[in-house]
Amino acid sequence: MFIKLLNVVYDTLFPRCCILCGDLSYCDRDLCLACEKDLPSLSNGCEQCALPLPTENTNSKLCAHCLKSPPPYHCTLSLFHYEKPIRRLISSLKFHNQLGYAKLFSSLLLEKISSHYQNTQQWPEAIIPVPLHPKRLRQRGFNQALEIAKPISKRLKIPLDISHCHRVLATAGQTTLPADLRPNNVYRAFKI
């Protein structure tokens, strides 16, 4: 009760501002409704891999690649196309210590997860954030995937598993490579 009261006082004295336009956000995150609406949402993605589906593909919920060679997982939830301003926000989070952006992404992803699983009994058994190699973790000081996952785990009461997946190879950063070389870059980089 006391913490909720402190949060109300804090939000009154220091109202949230939108990280994109600077206006007051008038909500519980640092993004105004207008800027949130303008984000490059991924609304028509493959249910299995989340890659965008062609606009003319209205019947199938799977892309041609997943139909031909199904991956070993059955569902991927993705929020956005990787374009402005998402690209800048992710880069700022990862390389400029803007940890507040992790809270924003967590809040948005929490809504998508809740919406996706609201009518099903099969919620995820655990959340496994993609681990960083120990060298990269020392350089950065935090794992952005873990920072995004923590509030989701807490809010949805889904265990956070950071002990069963490890990064064993220090590879080149994915952003330094063209898209077609990225899968090979992480080949055998993780150990379960």
C-alpha cells in the first residue's frame, strides 16, 4: 500500500514523458499513445517464426519456409519490424545503457503475451532469456534480454530460467553481419 502511494506521489511530481517526442505520456510508461500507435507493429507475422507474411497471404498463418521446413518450436511472438525508431531504441538499450527502454519493451511485450495466451491454458512453463557470452556481459554490464524478461516473469508468475542455456562462443555481433550470415554466426554458440 505504501509503495503504491509513493508511486502516485512520484508520478504526480515527475510525470512520465514520451521517449520519442518528449510530450507527457499520460500513462504508466515512457511512451505517449500517439507515438505508440506509430510504432512499426508486426501485425501479420508467421505464427511459428514471426517473420512478416506477404500481404496477399491471408489464409495461412505460417510462412512458406515454416511450412516447408518447420523449426523445432511452435510459436514466436514478436512486437515490431526492426526499423525506425525500434532500431534506435534497441541500440540505445544495448550499447548506451538506456535500461529504461528494457522496461518499455517489457511492458509492451507483456501486453502481447497476455493477449496471445488469454484464451488458452498452455502458458509457457519458463522464460529463458537469450544469454550473453561472459565477455560481452562484462563489457556491457547487463543482459538486455534478461532485463526485459524479469518484469514479465514477475508479473505473469512464470519462472525465469537463467541456468539451462549458456552462451559458449563469443561471436561477432549480429548487427555487424548481413542477414544471410547471421544464422551461421550463432551456430553452436549456445549450450543447453
